[in-house]
Amino acid sequence: MSVVPTRLDLRGSNTRDVLHTPLPRPAALTVVGAAGAAAQIVLAADPASPNILCQIFASLSGAATAAVTIQVLDGAAVIFSWTIGVGVASMPPVTFDPPIAGTANQTMTLAASAPGGALVVSLNCNAYVRK
């Protein structure tokens, strides 16, 4: 298990959540899809606390022949969408500052559309549950 370092937000006392206290997350924050298939990471719902997403990493096994869309869903609602364009094999990490907070008692899903052909999509994220 990995632990996300505690982050102290010093931007001002008027911020709603001043201290982020992370909990350990399992290694299931990385997924490698099957050839030509979609891939997803599902962060389980916590009844009292939201999932917090800090970073997304995505790459393909070769240059994309069709656009691949990476989406973050809070329950069924899309809260972030990002596209890897044709001819690109990887993108720099997407870092959210401040991190994206989901809704308590909702799963958070990172989904990558099918890259087509024999390409394989890999997803990784840095996330935790706020307590």
C-alpha cells in the first residue's frame, strides 16, 4: 500500500478543507487494459467521506490511431474529461491543485475509451479518501 503525503493548504483560512488527511489506498490504482479495450479504475464509495483525486497518468503502447478519452466520473456524473490525440502515445501527468473531491457515498471512476487495434491503454492515479 502507498500513502499519499499529508498536504497543508496555506492559501487562507477561508478555504473549506484546510488539512487533507490521507488514508492508505491499495495498489489497485493502476490498470493496464487488454489490447484494443477500454480500461478503468474504480475507487470504492465511502459512506461518510469523498474520494480525492490528485493526479492521473495515462499512456498507450504506441501512437494513437484514434483519439482516446480519459474521463473522471463521480457516480454517473462526468467531472473531468481529457483526450489523448491521434499520433500521441503518452501525455504528461494531469495534476489537480487543489485535488478534485468527489461526493461522499459515491464511487469515483477513471475510464479510458478503447484505443482500438492492438494498442493497450495504461491508467494510474494518485487518490485517497478524505477523513
